[in-house]
Amino acid sequence: MSDESEPSEPVVHGALMGGFAQACVNLNIVAGRRATALLADIDMGRWFPLSKWMEIERMVGESYANVEPIRLKLGIEMMTLWYHHGPGKALIHRGADFLHFQTGSHGIASVIRGPREVVGSFDLAEFDSERGHAVIRSSTPFDKTIERGVLIGGVMAPGDLYYVDVTNDGDPNRLVVEFH
Amino acid sequence: MTLDEILEGRDPDRLSELSREDMRRLFWMYKGLLKRVERDTAYWQATNDNLRTAYERLDEQERELARAYQTIRQDLEIAQQVQHALLPKDHPEMLARFEFSVYHKQMTEVGGDYYDFYRLRDGSHAIGVFDISGHGVSAALIMAYLKAQLVQTMEQVSRPRDIVEYLNNATVGFLREVRRYATVNFVAFGERTFRYVCGGGYGVLVRGGEVHTFNKGDPFIGLRRRAYSEYELPFETGDVLALYTDGMVEAQDSAGADYSTRRLHELVRTNAELPANQILQRCLDDYGQFRRVDADDITLIVLRRRAA
């Protein structure tokens, strides 16, 4: 599938899938032969149906009784990998930059494609670097706790901030970022 | 004094000298650490809970496995008893004419080596030794099947060649379907001779200090429909006959060398003057010293014709 075509079915880029799968392996959510099979199945240069991502999300959910802290860690681990072992370090230099990057055209929008009503949006609604406050409105199909982890991990990765937290503030699609 | 200098010098008493900005940094550093600890604690708690659940599941599965294993063990013990019951026991008529001794050992509870003594329609005595391909339960099932087929076959024909041919024709379809076959060594005794049919089996006659090895070139049971050859050898008082499967002669020592037919035949030849049970024991003692581990079912039958 080329980058130009607009797929009728939602798809996720292999780079994102690969990071997600590798994070699952690093955290031992999958291990042994299942881990090998999971990683072997993902070509970082291809697009995959969104259903495959959802399948892994479901697998994570089924593996833990108390899954929320795991999902959060999974998002953080994904972004740690992206920054230290992927292109992240070359793309952002300060933690706050990640918020602009992720909500821009090279962020989430570049790794998920398909009908708008399914892939949703990921927008920076508020940003105040003085107060260390930002708000992101997200209607992507991804798990919101993983998404919180992604934001925490991405903002923390450059190492210039002392404090980062992301809360939902009662509205799962409204991600409130606090960074100092 | 800056925060970095205080932290490097490990001098908390000088915290009051920090600037307002450094105090703010310290505050967020501390809060950041608390937040990380909070997230990590939640993560490890969830992981730990999951580990406990996994161990509990593992315990339950281990118990289920133990129950299943016990059931299989019991089934195998019953299968072993059934298979033992299918092997020949007392044969006073055979004992009246032949002095013989049998060693029969399956590698697992049940196996694919099968031997039996028969009384043919013409009144003569016979022995059949079979080695079914594979081991364990599947081979044991084929053994029971072959025994049933042999009983029917004996009601129809009495010459060794006819018996083996009839048996092969009756079973080849089924055996090919289940991808199994069996070696055969069928010997029928006359007054002063015996006739044999040998498809992959092993046999040796020691007579007057000389060794006569069976011609084993005929096909195995279950491979294809084909005519079998029948051979006749003299078998008189004092002659010794040994019939066996490949388990013993193909066993290896720690260096990887086969026990070999030559070694076994030589043992039978040099001990041919002993009673049959002692010949068998000499063979087993020698084999026991040789082999590293049994890798196959083993059957060895030693016979001597008694004086008339």
C-alpha cells in the first residue's frame, strides 16, 4: 500500500506495530515462542489492519487482572524505544517538543490511516509551557491508557523535565498533560 | 550554592542557601520521583498479582496433568496386562517335544514385539515371531490385530508359506492405511526338520557345531501383496534354534557399535551344548554387559528338540 492512497479500512504502520510488539516483549507480556512469532509477524515497512493492533491490545487485556498500570507502562516503554532505539532522538530535543510532534503531521496521524470516523484525531488543544500545562483531544481508536503512557514516555524521553503526568480528568478523550 | 552543587556534595544542611528557582527545581524533581515510584509500584504490583495468578493456574494445571498422567498410567497397566494375556503361557505339548526358553521385553509398558506358539491344522507345532514397526500403544494394537488375523488364517491353511501369504493378503490394506508393517518369522516343525518363512525376521540354527542363518529376504507383512518363499532345514535332537527380533542385535554400546547378529550367533554356537535356558541366559548376560541402553523391544527364543 502506498502512502498516497486512502485506505477504506483503517491501517496502522508497521513501525508503530513493531514498537508496540517489542514493548510487549520487553515487558514480558509475551515471551518465548509467542514473542518470536509476534515479532516475526511484523514488517516495519508495511501497513497492517487496525484489527491486528486491537488483537494485541486485547491480548494484553486478557493477560492481566489489573491491566491499567501495565498499559501505562507499555505506552512509556514504546516511546522509550522510539526515542533511544528509533528515530526519536533526531526528531525532538526537549520533552515539550514531543507534544507538538505527536499532534502534528508526523505524529500519530502519520502512522494510522483510514476513514476519519474510525481513525479519529489527535490534536493539541492547549499548550502553555510556562505553566507546564497542555491539553490534547484524542478520538483515536487506541486504548486511552496506552495513549497516556505514550505521552508520558515521549515527553520524559529527552530527559530535560523533572515531572510529567497525564490524566484523563474524567473525559477519556481529553488528555491533560502536566510537565515541569 | 546551586542545587546541582548541593546534590553533588551531599550536603543537605545548605538547602536553605538555594535560590527560589532551584527550590522550584527541587520541588518538581521530588514530585517527579514520587510520580515515577507511584507508576512503577502500580506496575510491579500488577505484575506481581499476575504472577501469583499464573502460579495458581500453573498449580491447577499441574494437578490436572497429574490426574491425566495417573489415568494414562492405569490405562497402560491394563493394556500391559491385556498384552501379556495375548502372549503364550503354558504349552505342555510344545514342552513335551522341545526344550525352550523365551526372553521378551517391551521397551515401554506395551510394545510391538509379538511371538506365539501354534498347533497347525495338520497337527504340527509352529512358532511365529513378529516385530511391528514403531513402539508403544499403536504397535500393541497392531499386535492384537495380527494375532486375531492369524487365528482366522490358521483355520484356512496350514503350510507356513500359505499362512504368511494369507495373513499378508488379509492385512496389507489395513496396515498400509495405518502406515505400519511387521517383520515375520514363521517356523513349523516336522518330525526331523522345520520349514520357515522369514520376512525381515531373524533366525539361526546351530547343528553339528555349524551355524545356519535364516534367509530373511522375503517382504515384511503389510507392504505389498507378494508370494513368499518357504525353506526347510533339518532339526534333530540336540540341534538348537534361536529366533529373535532386531532389538538385541541392533542395540549399540557406548561407542556406537551394534551388538550384531554375528556376536549373538557365535554365542549360541559356543554354548549349544547347554540347556536352552542357559544358552539364553549366556546371551542375555553378554548383551547386558555390551549395551548402553535398550532402544527397542526385544524377543529371543531358544529351542532344542528333545530326544524322542
